[in-house]
Amino acid sequence: DGGITQSPKYLFRKEGQNVTLSCEQNLNHDAMYWYRQDPGQGLRLIYYSQIVNDFQKGDIAEGYSVSREKKESFPLTVTSAQKNPTAFYLCASSPWRRPNTGELFFGEGSRLTVL
Amino acid sequence: SQQGEEDPQALSIQEGENATMNCSYKTSINNLQWYRQNSGRGLVHLILIRSNEREKHSGRLRVTLDTSKKSSSLLITASRAADTASYFCATDAGNNDMRFGAGTRLTVKP
């Protein structure tokens, strides 16, 4: 079945460690996104990519890094520079590229807890 | 920063009743979308309404859009316990930057 797979679902990290969250899609979508969700808040955009080897910062990119070496994959690294990394992270993809826009397809999320 | 703001923040109803959620936004949009999220899960797209549309239906869902008031509403008719979830509106200004509100938590009691 086509879809977006995020892993791991749960991740614990000690302060000062970098962690990488995986996001893979087999929908052949061009655009991919990373969002952060905190309790009681909406989703905030971290990074997005519209084509391979290109990505753009969102509203809260500080302390995060991404790569887009393959169309199917858009991993997110939460670095030690991110001051408050405990959150629920959601990856999404879309077949739409600028200027056309449309629905997003989401993965099941990864919950990161910093101990 | 968030664009859409949902109202109410939480809503509790009995099965069979209708649920109405509202969304207000601030800037011009190309389209507005509604998503559903079950606890601890990813978001699922429900419906998209374009800026030149006023109303759209999908099964038990009815969405309205008033661009003059910069507001939208989502109506779920004949609600079921399985409709219990958080509902988010997302505004799309056409630059691939989707803005999500904080959501409405809907509880449908059996």
C-alpha cells in the first residue's frame, strides 16, 4: 500500500545528543514537509522540500537539519542546538508543487522525549 | 506562526447530535482544508474548499467558507463515537506554506 512511513514511533534522547527521524514515502510525491506539534498547539513548519537536493526553512528551523538526497526520503535531524526538542514530529508529503497546492498526506508521527 | 484559529477549543456532544467547528484566519488564501487527528496519530485530510467556493459536502461533512469574513465552518452531522478526535483547519496561501490552527477537540459520547 502507498503511504508515508515514519520511524521510530517513540524515541528517547539524552540532552546533548543529535537524533535523526526517518520519513519515507512511496507515493511518488515531489513535496515533503516536517512539522512539529506541541500539546494544545497547531502544527508548526520546520522544513519543506519540493524537489530532490532542495529544501527550505520553515518557521522554526533553528536546531534542526534535513536532507533530500532521494525523492522518497526526507530525514530530519534534531540537533543538540534545539533547546526544547521534546515534541511530536509529523512528516507529510504532497503531489502538489508551486504554484499548485492541495492536500497533505501525513505519516503517523514520531514522539521524541528528551530525558 | 499560526494562521487559522479554531473555535471552540473543545466540544462535547452526544451521539447523533451535530457538531459545528469554526475557523478564522487573517490573510488571503487559495484554499482552506480540514484535517482530523486521532490521539497520538497523524493527520488525515477531510475536505478542501477553494477560495471561490462557498460550500462543500463530503458524506456527513459540510464545510462553508466566507472569504469576506475570513472564516470557515465544519459541520459533522449525526455524529458517532468514532468521530471523537481533534479537528484542524489549515489555510493555504498558495506558496506551499500550510498554516494550521490549534484545533478543536471533539468528544462524542455514546
